[in-house]
Amino acid sequence: MKIALYNLTTTTKTGGVESFVWELARYLTRLYPDCQIDIIGGKSPPGFQIPEIGPQVRIITRPFVGREQFRRLPLLNRAYGLTKLLERLTFGVTSLRLLGRERYDIVHIQKPYDLPIAQLAQRRYGSQILFGCHGKDFFSGDRFFARNLAAVSCSHYNAATIEQHYGLHPVVVYNGIDIELFSPRPVRPELRARFARPDEFLVTLVGRHERWKGIQHLLYALAKLRRKNLPVKALLVGDGPYRAYLEQLAQKLDVGEAVCFLGNLPNRDLPDYYALSDIVIGTSFGNETFGIALCEAAACERPIIASDFGGFREVVQHGETGLRYPAQNSEALAEAIEELLDDPARRLAFGQAGRRFVAENFTWERVAARVYTEYRQILPD
């Protein structure tokens, strides 16, 4: 079975979708010898580190015109969705000859922006298409290209969104977690001492710095807790266009010294930072279809507090593996943090239950098996 895992950003950025592609390739080739896999992505920027994936997976990159270049044009400087689509179409143009030459049995895409090139590959070259859905990213006319496609979604929340928009009926295939890497480990005292005194608490949030990620609400909650003399600090792992605003907001709220902006960290280092954390937080209020960072933290036996939104509802069991609070409500978030910090036994129980829940539902072996089943389903007899 010859498979193309086709996604521009797999070889240009780091993130949830990109990790999904890398790990899916790794586990499919490990578990199913009949899978011959090519990862097709955009030409990597200088310094981008291609993960070590093994000789069974071929990595092919193709040039494209980046969205930033389109946004330099006066009429496109705020056309965020359109410029993403144009970026993907230029990638499709440079990839089309490759798709024709290789004649893949299956082309597995991850974004609606790739629907036009996928349909073209199906009509011209007979490739079967699996439409992987991780978010919205809809565009005008996209329904035309999604007709009669098999689809998988990363959560029931996302599946309902896709069904409403396209009329498709996606199979739910959750994102996966490496529970060997993300596992309980002792706190490194010298690392914790960099961020907090022994009498201080640490809460951690891992995610891109985007407005809809809701990190600003954690800062407001932190300010409320500090005014009550609760010695709590926040570690923010990640980066993005909203970081400058968040740094300014932390200063404005007089919590600048209690917030550590750590930037992006390699996956291999994250378990050490989860181990430091008394609580791991998720604050999104838009576009959150799953919650990989929260699953990683739960696999490390950390208690979770997450907004009651989107895919978070499927990865955080309220009252069992953590707490959920109304999204964008910093007062409720502050109350939940204070409640858990005052109850170490409950934090321990949440962490242990979270590890069990992740191991039962979100391992890469399970993900690969579900995707492989879908591949077999859509191949012609």
C-alpha cells in the first residue's frame, strides 16, 4: 500500500497536526509492513530540524509561495484565510507532477486547503483520498471539493463540525500520545529552582500564543490569585504572534515577575517541565479540536484545569482527571486553581486517573490501527 501523507507544514513548522503526521508515519511503518509511506511537505526553512523517522519513510519537500509573501500585497494583507489557501495551491502546483509520477494508492491530507489538489489527484491518477480533519479552515467553495470523500476527525466535536459543514460523516480517530516519552518522572530540583522557591506553586500552559488560545485569561486569573497572596507562578511554553501582547499584559497586571515565557521547547524536554507543574492549564475558547498538550500532561500524571470548550471536553474528564471551567472566565479559572492547589491529594488522584485515561484512549498504536483500517476501507477491491 503506497501512501502519501501530504501536508505542507509537516516540514516547515512544529505543532499538533505536524506531530500527528510524523508519528502516524512512524507507527504505521512499524506496525504494518505493507505500508510504504512518503511524507510530502513544503521546503523546510533554514534551521528546521526534520525528526528522525527511520529509513522506511521517505521525506519529499516541494517549494511554495508562503502566505506572508501574499500578505505583502495591499488587497491581501488581512485576507488570512485566502492567503493560506493560495499558499497551499502553490504547493499543490509544485507537487502535482510528483503525485502523478508516484501514483499513490492513498493521499492522506490534513487541511481543507488541500482538497482541490486531492480531488485532482483522484481524478487524474486514481489515488484514493482520506480527508483528515483537525480544525475548520473552511474556504468559499470548499464543499464542492469535499464531495464523496472518506474523512477522519480528531474528536467528536470536530466530527460534528465537519458533518455540519460538508455533509460528510467522519470516523473519529483521536490524536496520539507517546506514553513512553510522556510518563511520570521525578522533579529535577535544579530546574524547579530556576522558576520558583520551595514554597511557591507552578502552573504551566503549553500552546501557541494566539488570542483564541486564551492565555490572557490565565494572566488575569494569576493576578487575582497573587492579590490574595497565593504564591503561584506560571510557566508559558510556546510562541506566536500574541506573545508581545501577553508580555505587555503581564506587566500591566503587575505579574511580570510571576510569569516565565519559555518559548518553544523540544518534545523530549516537555516531560521535565510537566513534572515541575502543580497543575497544567488549558484556556482555549476557539478552534480547539482536541488538546494534545493536556493529554501529554495527563500522561505525565499531572492534574488538569481546562476551559469547557471544544475537544477539551473529550480529553479532560471533569472531577476525575481534572476540572473544567467556563471558557473566558478568569474568575472561575482562579477559583479552580485555588481549589486544586489547596488539595494535594486530589491533585495526585487526578494525575493518576489521567494517565490511565490517556493509556486507554490515546496511544499511537491505537491511532495507527484506526487509520490503517480506514485506508483498507477506501481501497478498491
